[in-house]
Amino acid sequence: MASPSLIGHRALAVRVRLLVLEPPGAAVPRDVETILRQRGVPYALADKIDDVLQHADIVTTLGVHHADFHAEFGEEKKSTAKQSSPTPRDYYITADAVARLTRIVPIMHMGPIADHIDRALDRLPQSHYFKQARDGVWMRAALLSSIFVKAM
């Protein structure tokens, strides 16, 4: 019988291919490309959100104009929640586009949602971002509980 660590490792050996829609004027950071290459994770670039929806099994988005999008990791700067310009059409996820797909493609988002997701998508079964936010609360509670139990 295989050890539990080997069983867990095999379960995680799922082949993933990333399809990335880069924000306007930005690119996949070189350090991320290096990590993907080192781990053998293939990725391709898409030109518009419809390409992503047509080919992906699951879509997760951060949006185009995240308030801290251009901040360096750990940089503390004040940011405004106001979006400076509307999301370009090729980056906007519409409920109509998702509903026209011939298969269910879950849509995820870590929040906050700006103008890059059609709010009519909220009512479709493909939208998972509210469940994602709810489950994140329980995950953080479990992590905090684990930390505090170990500290006592």
C-alpha cells in the first residue's frame, strides 16, 4: 500500500493548462512565467474574454482595474476604490455570453466586483463568486482557529 503522502501527491498531479487574458497594457510577470515553466505548467494568451469562455473549464477573474493592481507586493499605498475608466469590452464577462455556452463554465472572482462582470450573471448557476466569498470566511476561521489552538 502506498504511503498517504504519495497518494495525496498523485491526487494533485492533475494536468493544468492556463489560458490568460492579460490586462490592457500589462503582461504576465516574468517571475510568474519562470515559476510556471519550472513547474511544467503550460499557458497560452487569449485576446478576449470570449476566447477564455469558449475554451476554459473554469474562469476566475480579478478584473482589469483592481485598486492595487500596479502596487508592488507589500507596498503600502493608499488606493481609491473608484475605477478610473470602464473595462474594455473584450474583458467584460456578460451573462448572455455565459448562457450561450454549450457547457457549464463556473465563474469565480475573489472580489470586489467592479464593472467587468455583468451583474445579471449573479443569478446564473455558473456564478460561484458569492459562494467563494462565503467559503473564504469559513476557511479563514479554520486557519485562525488552528493558529490559536497551537498557540495555547
